Amino acid sequence: MIELNNGKKAPEKNSSNGIFEDYLNNVVIFDNKEVLRPTYTPDYLPHRDEQIQSVASILVAALRGDTPSNILIYGKTGTGKTAVVKYVGKELEKTGESHEMPCYVIYMNCEVVDTQYRLLATLARHLGKEVPMTGWPTDQVYEEFKNSLDKEKRVVIVVMDEIDKLVRKGDDVLYNLSRINADLKNARVSLIGISNDLKFTEFLDPRVKSSLGEEEIIFPPYDAEQIHDILEQRAKIAFKQSALDETVTRLCAAFAAQEHGDARRALDLLRVSGEIAERSKSSIVEERHVRLAQDKIEVDRIVEVVRTLPTQSKLVLLSVLKIKGRLEKTGDNISTGEVYTAYKQMCNDIGADILTQRRITDLISELDMLGIVNAMVVSKGRYGRTKAISLSVPEDNTKNVLMEDYRLKPLEDFIPIMPNVAQSQLF
């Protein structure tokens, strides 16, 4: 017997087979789940022939030993940007090997490699140079990378995915990399920047912008039929035969098409649907599993976004939640002025810095962009304008995530004092 905390005895479970045996004996419906993950690059990319040809026509210069033009690639999340670049890059390396013209493609995600030092150190390491990830002067790291690069004749394509994350911290490294060929005798370097943000070049120095954006390629969103084709292609490899109900890929595609044609989301939805079916010991993935997966993914997304918000943004979001509870506005919108009033009270309670009302308005706009709140500018006549704010995410889940932050924990039972004046509704 096993003794529980309350002193009662619980029957011992036969653990001779181990805790995982029951799960291992479940019905297995996947053949290769990895093909449904974003890191997988298929041998064929449906509905991206035009973009593949565009990238290939620029990079072919590398096979002649020339320097390809730098490329900026734009498009919403899940439109195939990274997959196309990796696919073309793999083909370039393979063709370069057969033509005895060494071509190397170095891929980096700038959400991870997010500083000038880390980027240069990572590049140097790819070329076999041991550079510590901290501690050296940045100029020294750049010299080590340049010297190791120029040891032999080759063309190196540096791919910077989510390049806007790097640019927001400064564009010195891009300035140096875009001009590095002038200092090289043997090697050549070409840059490919990938971004979801069409406006990120506004942050660039004009000189960097002109050299980095020599060629620009825009990836349009997929429609529901195109996403369905992508899912069908992957599903044949990912699942065992007859493991999918015929309506599943259609439903996944329809859900993803509503999210701006995001094929990555569709693949996640299909994978999670399969996982839910397996756990429920179903031999077939059905529509009900897709709907459960849709709810799970949405909650997971909200949790992750809210959890990683800066403290001031969390305070703004908590203000919206508290006002909604205080005034019991189940269907009504909340004004900017009301949010700012509650926000100031909470800042005073926990000793946080109080931002200006204009800055709080900006933070509300950012939460709107993330899909956490819905903020619409409305006129209040002679009282001016305000933003009518409503919550776009589940209230309980959001509050629970916010209360995980120890800085906000003292505000769990906070009740805002709301003024009864029209002034509170102004910006």
C-alpha cells in the first residue's frame, strides 16, 4: 500500500511494466509525425513554383563563382518563405558540389541569434572557427569570421530568418555584412533576409536598405484549396493508411485559411488532431479531433503570448480584465480612460512606474495587433475620441497566466475605483 498525505492508504499499482507501457500499446496512427513540423523541408513545395524560380534565378550566379544579389523576402507567417529558401539552398549546395563550385547556405533565426555579436559568432562557428558566444570585442569576432571565410574560394549565402528582430536592435552587422565582399579575395557573400513585417526596412539606415534589398520577393498567402493540397501531400507521409477521415484535411485547411492563409498553422492543427486521436485511443482522426485541436492550439497561443508580454503591457491587460469584472460589462466595451485610471491605481499599489496616457494607448494598440484585445476608435462627440476596448481571449485563462507573474500577484484581489465622469473616457 502507498500512504497518501491524508493518512489514507491507496492500493499499489502494478508497476512491473512501467508507466509508459499503456501508452505504447495505444493505437499508432502516425508513420512519420516530423513531416508535419515547420522544420521539415519536403522534396516538393506545392503552389510555390514561381517563388522557387525567382530565388533560384538570383542565386544561380553563385554556381558561376559570382556574387548573387542580396534578397529580401516578405510574407505573412506560414506562407512558405523559409521552406522555399531552405529548399532552394539545399539544391544550390548539391548542384555546387557536382559543378565543383562550393556553395554554402548558413541559416539563422534572428529571434534566437538576436544580436550582432551572436550572429557573427554563429557564422564563424559554421565555418569551423571556435568563437565564444560572449567575451570578445565585436570587431575581433568580425575579423575572425572574415578571415575564416576567405580561406578558400566559395560562395556563402547567409539566410537571416525573422531579420526584423535583429534590425530593431541595430543594423551595424547588416552594414558590415552587406559590404564584406570588398574586403574578400577568395570568397563571396550574399544575404537573404526573411520577414513577416513589410515595414521593417523603415528601421534601416538608407545605405543598408539599398544594398540589402537589391531584390525583393513577396509571398502571397495560401487559399483554402492550396492549403488542402499541402496537407494532403504531408498527410500521405505522416499518417498510416486510412488513419484520416476524408473531411479532416478540408477542415484544417478551412480553419487555417481564416488565419490569413497560414499553412504552418494548418500543419500544427493536423498534427495536434492526430495526437489527440491517439491519446483517446481512436484509430481514425475525425472532425471532432480537429475541433478539439483548434481550441487547444488557440489556448496555447494565448498563454504563450500573454506570458511573454512586458510587465507594463500585462498591467494594461489586467486593467481591462479588472474593469470588466468591476463594472460587469459582459457585452459592453471599455474606454481608454477607464483603462488608464485602473492602470495608475495598480501601478501605485505595486510601486511600478506610471507611463503616460499616450504610451498606454500605444500599448493597447499593440495588444490589439496581437489579437488579445479588440480596440476600435470611436467618437464621443464633444468629449473627443476614445478606443472602445473588448477582450478577444478567454477571461479565466488570461487572468490565470497574468497571475503567474510574481509582480502582479498582489493585484489578484484588486478592485478598481472608477470615476463617474465623462473625462475618464478620453484619451
